[in-house]
Amino acid sequence: MDALIVLNFKVYDESTGEKAVALAKACDAVAAETGANIIAVPQFSDIYRVRQAVRIPVYAQHIDDVKFGGYTGSVLPEAVKAAGATGSLLNHSEKRIKLAEIDSGIQKLRILGMTSIICTNNIATTMAAAGLGPDYVAIEPPELIGSGISVAQAKPEVISGSVEAVKRINPKVRVLCGAGISKGEDLKKALELGTEGVLLASGIIKAKDQMTALLDLVAGLK
Amino acid sequence: MDALIVLNFKVYDESTGEKAVALAKACDAVAAETGANIIAVPQFSDIYRVRQAVRIPVYAQHIDDVKFGGYTGSVLPEAVKAAGATGSLLNHSEKRIKLAEIDSGIQKLRILGMTSIICTNNIATTMAAAGLGPDYVAIEPPELIGSGISVAQAKPEVISGSVEAVKRINPKVRVLCGAGISKGEDLKKALELGTEGVLLASGIIKAKDQMTALLDLVAGLK
Amino acid sequence: MDALIVLNFKVYDESTGEKAVALAKACDAVAAETGANIIAVPQFSDIYRVRQAVRIPVYAQHIDDVKFGGYTGSVLPEAVKAAGATGSLLNHSEKRIKLAEIDSGIQKLRILGMTSIICTNNIATTMAAAGLGPDYVAIEPPELIGSGISVAQAKPEVISGSVEAVKRINPKVRVLCGAGISKGEDLKKALELGTEGVLLASGIIKAKDQMTALLDLVAGLK
Amino acid sequence: MDALIVLNFKVYDESTGEKAVALAKACDAVAAETGANIIAVPQFSDIYRVRQAVRIPVYAQHIDDVKFGGYTGSVLPEAVKAAGATGSLLNHSEKRIKLAEIDSGIQKLRILGMTSIICTNNIATTMAAAGLGPDYVAIEPPELIGSGISVAQAKPEVISGSVEAVKRINPKVRVLCGAGISKGEDLKKALELGTEGVLLASGIIKAKDQMTALLDLVAGLK
């Protein structure tokens, strides 16, 4: 029951403001009930209120490569930590960043005692990310994101290939996978392929009943 | 006493997390005591907690040109509004954006009932911004930002020229000025030059005593 | 016969390398035969060889906001001038830039004795661009670019509105229009609406016979 | 005598337009006289004329992640190839790109039969780049670029560490180093540390006599 479920709230209507708090509470309830390791990843402006409302970990969706100073409008790592985030996604397919920024972001998160999850799009970029030594790499083939077609079913070779490549380059780096994942069977399959969890979003957030969708998902852990 | 004082918190150590709340409370106290119109502009992740702590208006430092959807890591206008912001800076010199993004940002803020402040760097870009019809244009010669040398003293002709140009293009647009402003005399001079207030940051945030600095500033309103 | 026809080569297969030279020669022949003012706007790496092959003016598609120095991979204004360009597009819908960069680009082109054409997407951004004082503003509603539906037929009020707004803000600025333009009647209509010419691309470049398409276009000048 | 000398022309006055051609001819003469493998890397708009003037290989400073189509102002890989480039730098410290763009750039260059040189800033990013399988990785500690202090003297452990890391991840990838290199002894030291050549710029371009500087550099090959 150590598998990780990272729920990216993105910037959907169903996961903004009060609805972000409600969704995080649903995650919190499911985690408490089932023992699942669920991480909530809300927008920057929702981190603080979500953090106040739940016991599960809260991560940021991104951090900028800035330090204390004159960087109006940037996302300071120290600020999302102060708001309660204990980790961050980096290089999500909707927020790709430069190689050097991924490297410095990983280092900065480590200094702050925060967990880093680097998103990648194929085996090659997964190998590259592994070379930087983050805590997690999350492989998400972009063509399947939001598709409803699970990467674990459609591209198992990309996942197992990523797991193998990462183990060869840096065995301390753990692998997640994402894109099209929403059901327990997708999670189960992802774990069978050697990952340590999943990164998902619309499959839960846009579900008619988010709580039911979460319960269906974590059923894949058994 | 209608002049506007917009305090950009930037991402300084002295204005992040709990210190952002403390600074906003100082602004709130000075506003209550003196009747000054002060606006707090904290980081995205501090908007909610600052908003909960004060009665003065809270603005965002920036918004991204995105709508509800798959935009991980972006700053959704609806999200900063949900956190309590009632306006936003746009195109700050430390977060320059594209012309078409300034235009769509102004329109979006208007739809959301929020106030727009477009930052510019010279008379020409001030004229351009005025053509887009925002609520405010804030002229800040970049070479004076953070310099301690007040734009109102060093470049009065840029301010008065901006005021004139804006009035000619769109008299509904109000003009602020910024860069190097920290003292009451700077604010007084800015108002004499035809602006309706100031945008400032380090002069207050990095002051030994922020409260004293704020009181010295608003003394310029008398 | 003073109307301007600006042909943006974009980066199509049909307008790259030797084909860029052939297309520019077709423009040159039509210009020589009909007296039309045609400007060729090839890719950076084709400017020099196009310039060597024709007598019509050659413009760049974009310039970066850099000066002589360590800016590897940037498009130095002085370099495109050295290659033979006598003007440049700026802020094309496929290469939007920041407001301050448009301003400094216009100033740089003027210093270099080159012509500036600022692309815009609606009346508001056209007004903004006019405030910066370029040589030309080219209004192109993005939804019609490459559509085959002429802006002059589909949105005449956007064009005439832009012409009026520009005249009010800075009468020295001339107005072009673009998007969906390919035929003589489109050009004729654009001129009737008060523009001084057109900016076009795929209607000519992707035509079965580029020379025939050009001749059909310039027929609209009569 | 197989070591590679890659001369990045950047966008200096001394390496633009006719001066780019003159500099490339100096490289060509030195290559012919000494047998050194020198590659000229001029600006996009100079590639064609430089290519026409010399026999040594000519590379681009950067390519954009675009294909034939509507990408005004972008640097199409096929276009720099049509102009005569047979390789390209990617991710130079002055033109950092996203991880996914480095990956697709390497693939695109390979499809076009062109050589890829990925610039990196430390051992971690060098490992990451090696994971993507380019032809070359060029490690350049950013703090030494343009400093006149040779990386080979100041940070030999970064170079040898990079060489070792790359060999472990992908032994087909060759390593270059750069930053502060201008003299024959710098080149000699770089080769001793296990690299297969150097990437350099200002040390040659800004030299009082470029030809003399080139001859001094290649003396390090003996």
C-alpha cells in the first residue's frame, strides 16, 4: 500500500478555490479510509487553504527558478513552502521548462526539504531527467494526456522501458506514470509495470462523482 | 486623500508567508489610521491568507492568459479572484508579457470585475497601454526601479509626458508612477505631476521599520 | 499604384532555400511587369540569397531585442540588415513579443534606417501599436489567418475601425491588413477600406501556380 | 589531429555579415594549413554566404522545434540545412531550451543528417543531455563563459567528471568543453582531460588578430 497517487488539480473549474478545498478533502477522506498515499496538487493560490483543510501532503504544480528578490509575478519556491507545500511537480507537459531550470529546481527543492517530481514525455527525456537525480520521474506520453486512454494499457512498453532506463542510470530515482489514468485497473497495471504510482488529473477531477472515482482508483491498490 | 498607494510585495524574504501577512497588516493599520488608499500585492500563494487578515484590497502580481482547463502551473485569473484578489498588476518590468496578452488580460479582469494596472517603461509604451483601455497605467522607468532615486524627482518629464499622452488617447485611464519611490515627498511630487498615485516596493519592504516607512510615505498625502 | 503587398514567406516547404529564391524572383518579375510594390519576407537564412537574386525590397520576419554581443542563436537586427533586409515584421501572430520589445524593435529599426511593420490582432492592439509610432501596423484577426476567408470581406469593420483609430492616435502610421487574403478583389477591398496594402502568405505560397496567383492579386490594384 | 574546434560566432560586431565571412575564411585557411578540424558557427543570416566562401563545415547556433508551416520568425531546421549548415548547437547558455525541445531537436538533426552539439552547464545536465543520445555534449560552466579564465584550468574536475559520466550513460556521445578557452594550452589541457575538442568564441573573435589567435589555439593540437 506504498504506491503513490499524485492528483494534479490543474486549473479546472472543478478544482479551483472552494472546489479545490472540497476535492482535497475527498482525497483526504479516501486516504484516511483506505490508507492510500494521495497527494493533492492545487494551484498556487489554493495551496494555503487546501493545506489548512487536509492532512495529506500538498504539492505545488510548478516552481520558478528565482530566489528572494525582485521577481514580481514569479513562483518563489520558499513561498509555496511557506504556504504548506512539501513538494512540487516540475516540467509538466503544460509547463515545460529548460533543462538547466529542471536541474536547479531539483537542487532547490532538495535544499528546502521538498520532494521533486519531474514530468517527462518519452524514454529519452526520462533518462535525461533521471540523470539529474530527482526524487521521482513521471512519464506521461503527451498524446494520451486527458485522452481517457490509459498509458498503462496503450503504451506499456514506454513505462517498462522508462523503469529499466531509470534503474540503470540512477536506481534511487522512482518512477511514476500518467496520462489517461482514472481507474483502479490502470493503477494496478502501472504498478505491475514497475512504477511506484501514478500522476493523474481529469479522470478524477472531471468525474461525475469525484469521491466515487477516487474510491474506484484506489481499489487498484489491493 | 483619494490617491492610490499600490505596494508590490515582489518575492522578498521580508514579504513572503507570515511576513506577507504582517506587512499587509501594517498597511491595513496605516490605512485605517490615515484614510490612505493602500493596496497590498502579495505573491499568489499568499493572496488567500493576506486577504483573510486585512480589510484593504489585495491584488495579484500577474495573471496568465489561460482559462479553466489543462494549464498546470499557470496563474488562472479566476483562481486569484477566488483567493480574494480584486485586481492585478500586468506586464510588470520583472514579468513582461506580450502585447496581445496585455489586451486579453485587461478584458478578462474587466469580465471578472477586477481592476487592471498595466506597468510600462516609457512614454511610448504608456501610450500603447492606454490604447488598450485598462483602469490604470503605471509608468516605471526600469533604470530607476529599486534604485532609491525617485522617478518623480529624477524624471518628472516622463511622468507628466505620460499623463498628457494618456489623457489624449483615453481620458478614462488613470496614471500611476513608480520606481525609486519611498518617501512622502516622492508621493507628493508624483501627485503634483498629475498622477493618481504610486506603485512601490523595496522602499517600504526593505525598510528597517516597515510601519514607520509607510507612515512617512502617506504623510505625503497631506 | 502605391499600395504595398507584403508577402510573408513563413517557413513553408514552398518558400525555403532555392524555392524561396524562385518565389522571390516571381515577385520580382510581377513587380517589374506591373509596377506593383511587392516586398519579399523570407526566413533569416534565406535573406542573403534572396537579396542577391532580386531588386524588390527584402524584409526579415522578426528581429530579436539584442545588440552586438553574447547572444548565441538570437536574430541581431544589424545581421539581417547586413544580409540585405531593409525592414522587418515584428509581433507576427506566430511570433508574438512583449510590448517593451515592440517598442525597442521599432526604435532599433529606425536607427538602422529600416522599415517597421507591427502585426496586431484587433482594434485595441492596433491602437496600442500605433501609440509606439511604427511605420506600419498590419491588422490580422488571428482566426482568419490561413483560412482562405478574406478579412476584407469577413471583417471590414475591424479594418475600417483600425484605420480610424490609427489616424486619431498617430496619422503618420500607415495601416495594412492581412488574413485570408489571396485575390485581387481582396486587395481592392482592403484599399477601399482605407488601408495602404496587404500582408499575405499562404494564399500565394501554397497556390498551384505562384506566378498566376501573384498576377491575380495585383490585378486588384487597377 | 582529430580534435574538434567549434568556433561560435555569437552575434559580435566582429563576426557579423562580411566580417563573418572574413572570420570563416581565416578559420578555413588555418584548417587547410594545419589540418585542424575547425567548424564555423555563424548567425542564421550569415550561414549561406559563409558556406559559399569556405570548405570547413558550417553549423547553426540554434534551431527551433518547428516543421514546415506557419511559423513566421522561427528557425526551421530544414532552412539552415538548405543554407549549408551540416550541424547545430542546441541549448547554448545564451539560448537555453526546454528538455523536450532538446530531445526533438536531436532527433530532427539526425533525420536531416546533421550533427548535434548540446551545450550544458554542469555534470548533472551533461548526464541528462547524454541520456538523449546527441552526437556531442559541450560542457560550459556559465560563470566562466567570456571570462578569459579557461575551464580546463579552473575546473578540470568538472570536465573529467563530465567525460566519465557520459561514458557511463552513453559511450557513443562525445564530449567537448568550453568557457574561457582561447589558447593552445587550454585546448591541449581539454584534450588531456578526455574531451574531443573545444567550443569557443570571444577568445578568438575579440582577439586583436583573429588569425594569430587561431594559430595559437591550434598549436595546442601538437
